[in-house]
Amino acid sequence: MKQVEDIEEKHYTTLNLGPTHPATHGIFQNVLTMDGETIVDSVQTVGYIHRAFEKLGERRPYNQINVLTDRLNYCSAPINNMGWFMTVEKLIGAEIPKRAQYLRVIIMELSRIADHIICDTVIGVDSGALSGFLHLYQSREKIYDIFESICGARLTTNIGRIGGLERDFSESTWGHLNLFLKEFPVKLKEFQKLLDRNRIFMDRIIGVGSISAEDALSYGFTGPNLRAAGVDYDVRVMNPYSSYEDFEFDIPVGTAGDTFDRYTVRIEEMWQSLRIIEQAIAKLPDGAFHADLPYFYLPPKVDVYSKMEALIYHFKVIMGETELPVGEVYHAVEGGNGELGYYIISDGGRTPFRFHIRRPGFIYYQAYPHMIKGSMLSDAIITMSSMNVIAGELDA
């Protein structure tokens, strides 16, 4: 009788983390190979929220693409809006008034704070600390009050226009902004007291989901995730736009590239954003809040009803009749979770010939299997939260 050798076999389990699962914070799927509670391998699937933004953009006039951009990272939509405007302005060679640039900076830094509030409070929730989320989320609603007073919208904002802003800040806007600047530092300090030296919280996030600076660069990391790994790259400093060179602020940098560093970097970036906003208000120049671009900026209604030239411009803006010069441009801004870039090829028509978006979330999400391999299932959840993966950026 033939002797059969005993062969020890590993019995792995396949686990679907998403696409419809509260822990995935969106609509995307991770197929995990599990050895008990340990993750052996992971394959992420993107495509559940595919909306073909780039192809839609190639069929729309330039001033109508803005409503697509704020559906990317909807946690900091105004930054997406401003990045798109600046790309078109670069293509047409427009000079934007200083006041409009400073007002844009205020809006973008408020958006960054709103984005980081979500990320850091959700890290707390995934470690079992719900109180911090409930406490700090009120401040995010105050930011939305500011956005609403500027443009009438809260989440998908459509703030501004090509050439500047649709309108200057109102008294209501300044009132909401001043109240936020008074209250938020107190709230943020209280939030930090809840978590920063909390032994349970620290044990749950220190050393979890680590990535080295070399690996982060290889995967194309940008933004807070790259800075947490020890690389001090920030688009606002390396390639200043919208007069960011006029402001003094520091770039927070981590060392270990783990969840704790990603949390800490975003906390410090909120303080730096407050610092930038205060400088922008103190230095805010007088002047126009939009450039003289009648082909993109709607004239006053009283002029539309009484002047033929204004009526023509109104028609051309609404119907998307403006043709842009032939050219090829790329412009990037420092989004809430990394370098957000727009690439346009214009053939001289009314719509882009080619349109591409560099979505930071889509790029750094590719590193997720590398970061969770060998960790526990619970660590995979909190690692994803600390990366700030926004489903709207995965499929454009």
C-alpha cells in the first residue's frame, strides 16, 4: 500500500470588504484573502461609481464643467472648483485680481479644514471614539454655512467662475467666517485633548498601515499621506498659485508613515490653514473680485435688459458659445488629499478636445494592499480611513 505523506495545507478565507459596507466609507470593493484574522492578500476593485466625467467634460463648454469637478472629492469640493478655474485661466492667459485670489485662498483653506475634519474624526470613530466625531463635526457645519452664504450650496458648491468669483463676500459671509475663526480653535483643541494622548487611541493607530517614504513616492503619493511618510512636498509651496507665495505657513511632516502620522499631519494642517486664512483676511486688498472676462462672466441683469452688448455676452455664456485658443495645459492645486491636477488639450473649439483629471485618491489607493498585508482585519478599516479614500475620486 502506497504511503501518503501528510501535507499541511493552509485554509484561506475570501472576504468581501465592500462594496456595500459601512466600513468602506463609499462604494468600492476590496477582496481580502484571510488567514484567520490576518490579511494575506488584497485586491481592490474600482468601477462601482464610474461616471465618465472626463468624457462628459469633452462634450461640455468650459464653464459648464465646473459642476462635474465638485463631485470628485466632495468633502472639499471648492478646491476642485478653484483648480478647474485656474486651469482654464492658464489656457486663456487671464490675469486674476489680487482680491479674487485672496478670497479663493480663504475658501480653499476652509475646504481643507472641512476635509481633514472628516478624515480625523472618522479615524476616531473606527477606533471606538465617537464623541470626538460628534463634537468636531459641528464645526464642519459652520464651514458649510459660510459656503452657503457665498454661493447658496453646501456640499457640491459650484463656487466661483472662470476669472474669479461670482460675487464678493457679503456681510453675512464675513459674520459666519469671523464666528468660525473664533470658535474653531477652541473646538480643535478640545478634540485633540480627547484623542492625542488617549492610550487606547494611540495603541490602535501607532504602527498601523505604515508605508516608507520610498514606497510612498513609488506609488505616486501626494498630500498628507506623502507628508506623513516624511516627504515635505506641498503644491502650494513647490508651485505656488493664487498668491500662496504671499503667506507664511509650515508644512507638517511625519516620520513613520503610519495611521498616527497621517492623523497628526492633518491636525497640524488644520492649524496651518487657520493661520493662512487669518493672513489672507489681514492682507485682503481692495479691488475687483473677478477679471474682465465678459465671455465667461454673466453681465448684470439690468444691463442684459437694456444693452445689446450685454445681451450678446449673456447669450454666449449661457449657450457655451465661447471658443478657446489652441493649447495644451496642466495645472495642479493642493487638494484635501493630495495633488489634484487638470490636463486640457484645446483644439480651438468650444469644448476640450481632451480632458484628464489627476485624482490623488485613485493613485494612492493602489498602495492599499501593500499597506494592509500582514495586518489584522480591524487594522485594514482604520488604515483606509486614515488614507482618506474618497469614492468620487476613484472613477472619473
